[in-house]
Amino acid sequence: MRTRFLVSAIVINISLSVAAQGPAPRTSGGAITYSASGANTYFSIPMPGGGTSRLRAERDRSVAKDAKPTSVKLVAEVSGSALILTDTYASLPGGMSYCQAGEERFLRIIAISGKKPVETYHVKIESCRDNVELASPGIQWSSETKRLDIHWLSAPGEAGKPKDLTLRIGADGKPVS
């Protein structure tokens, strides 16, 4: 009986620590909230002109259906133009304990200059399932030049090969490489 209680307490504790950590605050006020359904994550984004709009973002097959993000972090906010954020999920477990504690992380650029938010760019930045790994530091943002630098030790689609990517964010919230 005591063992059953201990196991239940451990499972509850693990479940609470894996749950999404709440809204991602914006520097301009408000916060980005999120939920998940099927193979999509839904972001509720406060818009510059007021009100909130919802954006559907797809994930890939390395994330379980209906998996909620374990973390959403705002990397940068380009005033009235774009949001750059990362969303992280537990990896879909494989056989033989493969990726049981792994993570899948995506970087997204979301234009907010129009009536509704639009995802203008996304890339997987870390993945247990696909062997994608960031360098340290992996993501660097310059607000003066509106430049985003991503540095991988093992790049997406190029397992085991390092890669650097530089994107500049235009006034329309779209990246220019």
C-alpha cells in the first residue's frame, strides 16, 4: 500500500514538472498563451493594435499528437513587426529507451504587423529524434541590426555537420537571409 502511494506521488510529481510552464510574457505588455490539439500548437498573441489573435503552428512527427509544449520562450520582439519564439516538447519515445527524456525544439518567426499573426519562418533547432543540436550559444539576437544568428553543432537535415544561419527581420516580419 505504501509503495503504491510512493509510485503515485512520483508519477504526479513528474507530470507536474513536464506540464507547460505558463504564458510567455511580451516586453510590450501582455503574454503569449498556448495550447495543443492533434499535431498543432495554438498560440494566442496580443496584437499591436489591441485584441488577441490565434495562430496555428504545425509540429513534426517527432512530437506526440496532443503533446503540450513543455516550454515557450520569447527570444525577441521586433516592435510592431515580429515575434521570435521557441517552443519545446518532449520527444516521441522510441524503442529501447531511445529519446525517453529527449526534447524537440522549434524556432518560429511570427509577423504581427497585419490583422492576424502569420508564421513567416520555422526551423527545428534541437531534436533527440533527428540528432539536431545547437552550439553554445546557439541563438543570438541583435536588436540594433534586427539580426538572428543560429549556430548548430549538428544541423537539421545534415546530421553531424555544423551550420550557421543568419536571418534579418524585415519591417513586414519576414526573414531575409
